[in-house]
Amino acid sequence: MSFQDELKQLSEKIKQYRDEARVQMHLAREDVKDEWDDLEKDWERFRNKLDGVLHDSEDATKEARQTAQKLGEDLKSGYQNIRSRLK
């Protein structure tokens, strides 16, 4: 096999890998977008729950405080996961 043939073969292999990577990147972005959209809905629930707990902090039940705390921790983890995947 000539040097030119080897370079052509290498070029084709690189093109194949590049095309595969492009598809994977597109799918990853869609996956991350779906995850982001879900987190945004949870963010609104968290803000509403947090506002209620802060407004009625003296009267808020232990369960309400724990629910807000758990939802906040889950959101934090979710957003950290997205950040890590986008790096």
C-alpha cells in the first residue's frame, strides 16, 4: 500500500470517527436539554416550596422543611451533573 493510500485510509477513518462523534454530541445536547427542562420545572416547585417555608418559617412543619431541603439537594446535584457533562 502506498503512502498516499495509507493517508487516504487514515482520512476516511478520521472522517468516520468525526461523523460518529458529531452524532453523539448532538444526542448528548438533546439529552442534556431534556434534563435541563425537567430541572427547571423542579426549580419552580422548589422556589414555591421555599417561599412558603420562609414565609411561614415558624409555622412550617418539619416535613415541609425537610421536603424543601431534599428538593434543593436534588436540584443542586442535577445542575452539577449537567455542568459536568457539558465540560
